[in-house]
Amino acid sequence: MQKFTSQLIATMSKKEVATFAAGCFWGVEHIFRKHFNDIEARVGYTGGTTKNPTYNEVCSKTTGHAEACRIEFDPTKVSYATLVEFFYKTHDPTTLNKQGNDTGSQYRSAIFYHSPEQKGVAEQVTKQVQERLDNSKPGSLYSGSKIVTEIVEASEWYDAEGHHQEYLTNNPNGYQCSTHFVRW
């Protein structure tokens, strides 16, 4: 039997959850895992009305869910603000319900906050990124565009089917997600 020290218990209790939608969830999960070693990530569905939706149901655009990535992180190692800023750097937050060739509300840009503190951080970082876009030189990436990312309270989470978890890592010679890369 493992003995839990007070230090270990304190460390375990410090985990927080962040949930982001930014197009195809394979790319979101992959880029977060690639850049942050100390996180756990799962792909799934959130923000809709259907209970226990399947991938095919979500893609039918009838459930209201977004393809999303749920990240468990230790805020003593990476801040929620850092994760939100990275989220903005890795997709186009100025296109409504679209990332690359993927279109539909299931591919929307959204931050699903889990606490009032997360909501405040998400709003502040969004404001800073918008100011960056407003002040960028004409012709630069997203210059003059408005962020359309939703900032909404987290709702019921449903894990995607097992074969979707770590899909790009497990299929390195298959589909390549061209929409998820660090832009700035």
C-alpha cells in the first residue's frame, strides 16, 4: 500500500482543468502535448445538449457540441494565463465556426472556463490579444480582425471515443493537422 505524505496530497490537490475548442480536437491536443510536458490532455465533446454524443453525432451538427481538449495542469508549473495565450497562438480565433477546411459549430473557437477566476483570466488575455491585433501593422497576421472566440462556462464533458485520444501521436504517418501551429 502506498503511503501518501502531506506534500504529495498537497501536490495532487493543486491540479486544475482547462478546456479549449479550436477546430479539430486532434490538432489541439497534439500541439498542447507537444509544448507542455507537465499536462494531461483528453479530447472530447462539450457545450452541447445531447447526452453521451458520438463523433458522428457531433459532426452531424445537431448536438451543439464542440470538439474540445480538456487539459489537466499544475498551476505551479504552468499558469492558466499561459495556456490561454498559447491557445490563441495556435489557431485562428477570428473565423467563426471554422479552422482551415473544417467548418461547422463543432469547430468553433471557445474557452470553457471552470471558475470565476478562469473566466477573468480568459477575458483579460482575450483583451490583450485583441489589442495586439488592433495595433498590428496592416497586412500582418489577423491585422484588424476581431476575435470571435466564445468564453463560456464549462458544461458537461464527454470523452471522445478511444481511437481519437492522442490520434496524431498514434498515427504519425496518417492525417496531418495543418491548422494547428504556433503563429506568433
